[in-house]
Amino acid sequence: MRADVADEVSGAVDTDRRSYCPSFHYTVELLGRRWNGVILRALMARAERFGEIRAAIPGLSDRLLTARLRELEREGLVSRHCRGAAGAPRYELTAKGQALGSVINAMSSWASDWRPLPD
């Protein structure tokens, strides 16, 4: 393991050796944007149709779901497929989106441990 990675894992970050990482910042902002994380989680749970995704996420409007799905599609995390001429579109994670599985699962575990649901 590289020394800078080992320091980061252990919690000791030498700010003189490390600089701002735009890739990390971009990723945190993308996943942290309202609804993106839960949309990805719903897709990981095999929701495919617009209505299935919306039903899995209470409080999410159709307009915002559409905007977020388009954003995730532009980022290469989600693909949209239509089956047949009048077929309803289906959404699925791309390989890039599936690669976030361990990240989303780790965030879910952390949330369960540190932010329990209210009674």
C-alpha cells in the first residue's frame, strides 16, 4: 500500500503532501446531490421502470426524478432502454454505475450503524 493511502486509511493525513483532489470532490458532489444516491440504490435493488424507481423513493417528484436520471445517464452511470415502438423505457446501471455498489452498500451500512431510523 502506498504511504499516502496508508496514512489516509489510518486517519493521519499530511496536508503538506496531499492536495485537493478534484476527482474525489466531483464524485462526492455527484453522489451527494439530492436524490442521486437513493436513485442509484433503487436501481441496485433492481427497480427498472420509472414508476418502480419513484415508488421506491417517497417524496421524489416526477420532474426531479426525470432530471436526475438524465444527469446519471450523462455521467455514464445509468442507461435508458426502450423495448419496442411503444415500450416503456427501462433504466439500468452501466458497468460504471455497478462499480459504485460497494460504495453505496458501505454508505448504507454506515447509515444503519450511525443514523438509525426514528421510532
